Amino acid sequence: MSAQEVKGKLTDYVVLLLSYLIGAVSMVGMMIFLFNGSLNLVPLGLSETGALWLNAFLCLAFFAQHSIMIRRSFRRMIAKSVGEVYHGPVYTIASGVALLILVLFWQESAHILALPKGMLRWLLRGVFFLSFGGFFWGLWALDWYDPFGNTPILRRLRGKAPPPPMPFFVRGPYRWVRHPLYLFVLLLIWSCPNLTVDRLLFNILFTAWMIVATLLEERDLVADFGEAYRDYQRKVPMLVPWRIPRRNSD
């Protein structure tokens, strides 16, 4: 094995390690944040208005990073500079870092808008855990979904060809809505019973961004799958499961 090949494999392993580590830690941190609200890890002593502006900036910075790096133009740029196989893990690392910064520096508001007790609180907690399970149901339905984007590197290290394009098929929660992962994340976001001003800001901004992201993803899916996806659009709602799926939609 030449020195260049050794260097390439070492780079692959480092990128894989960072992707798994940062991706997993950021996902766990975000789930705790969604369940609990602000963790108040780095209180900066800002005024209420200043804290809300900082929180809004953290959200917008994450949205910008996430939205820019998922676009096909950015994928082409990565392919030209370092190789197509690195797009997934680089995206995961950058998203994980942006998400960790948001969780770490999020400033808690002193103003509580709602703090339900008793049955309503338990109901909201139940929605959270059911949505958490639903999210993994959605991942299962994708069959070989790779949350960290590492499959191309893993296949290259094993001497295998790049993975084929993901086929279009419908099963599980995708029979009810076209974007069940987004639906379950929205339920996770809104099921926190501790509604402070900062949490309401978070909920509104993330909801708006996810709706816009869904519409943009719809455009890409139509470009990828053509009439098959347009037919799917006619039969299955986008985010709200307002009708029972047809048996033949599998």
C-alpha cells in the first residue's frame, strides 16, 4: 500500500470518527433540549431582549448551515474539492457543531407562558415519547437510511462500489404523510410542557424553517422521481395525516 493510500484511509477513518462522535453527541443533546427546554449551560447575563436576539441568531445560523450544505450545488462543490463520498459526513459534522453551539449557548427566558400540571403534562410527555418512537419508525421505513452519511466511505474502505441511488418506495408512516420524520420532529418540538418565551421563539422559528425545508425537498424529490412522486403527492398528504391511506399505496 502506497503512502498516498495510507493517507487516504487515515483521512477516511478520522472523518468517520468525527462524524459518528459529533453526530451522536449533537443528537442526544438536542433530544435533551427538546424534552427539557433550555439547559442554561452558558448563561451570559444578557437582558431578556438581548437573549432572545442571540437565540434567534443561533437558530438562523443553524438554518443557514443546514440549508446551504444540503443543496445540490454544495454537493457538487464538495465532489470537486474533496470527493463526493465526503459530503455526508462533512454535512453531519458541520450540522452537529452548529447544533451543539445552539444547545450550549441558548439563553433561558425568565418569563413562563405556560407550565401545565397533572394530566395535561403527562399527556404532553406521552406525545414526546410516542413521537420519538415514530421518528425511528420513519427511519426503519427507509430501509437503509444512513443518518450520518457514512455509507459511501464505509463501502470504499471495504472495497465495494458506491451505493446505488435510493429507490422510491412507500411503506410505514410514509403511507400516511410524505414527510413523517419532519412531522414527528414538529411534535417533539411542541410537546415540551415548559413553555417559556425563549422556547416559544424556538418552536416558531423551527416550525417555519421545517415547513420551508419540506417545500424545497418536495421540489428535489419531483426532480429525482418525476411522475411517480407527483402521483404520490396527489395521494398522500405532505405533513398532516388527514386521510386514511389507500391499501394499494404500498
